[in-house]
Amino acid sequence: MSFAMYWATGYPIYGPIVLGARLFFVVILQYLYDLSDREVEEQITFNRAFKWFSGLSAGEFSPDHTTLCRFRQRSGDEGQGHFRVMLN
């Protein structure tokens, strides 16, 4: 992935690993509190504890519900299985 894309759009220069780790923590919150994609998006927007756990600063936007859905789809069944084993 080219970091020039982030520079040109004005987004912070984070690599895919940092973004994936943040989304992973969001999915953990979603699993623990039994929230839908839209509900966890709203909680991160309004709840500072959720925002802090996700690694977001106060000024950053929460991940969109479609971003969370795509993240889970890309991790596949095998990734979801590993995730459930870690939390159980």
C-alpha cells in the first residue's frame, strides 16, 4: 500500500497493520457487548471508553459500519474462528 495516497488525502500516515489492529479492538468490543456494526459505531462516537480502547483520539472519527463489515469479511471464517477461540 502506498503511503502517498494517505499524504495526498490528508489522512494520518498509518500503515495497514495499525488500522487493522484498531479494527480488531473494535470487533472485540462488538463481541463483548453484543453490538451490531451500527451500534458499535455509535458507541465509539459517543463513549470515550470505547474510543480509548479502540486506540482513537478524541478528534478522530469512529470507523464506519461498512468498514467493520468488510474487515470481518476479509478476515474470513478462519480468522473469525481464531477470534472466538481467543475470547472464549
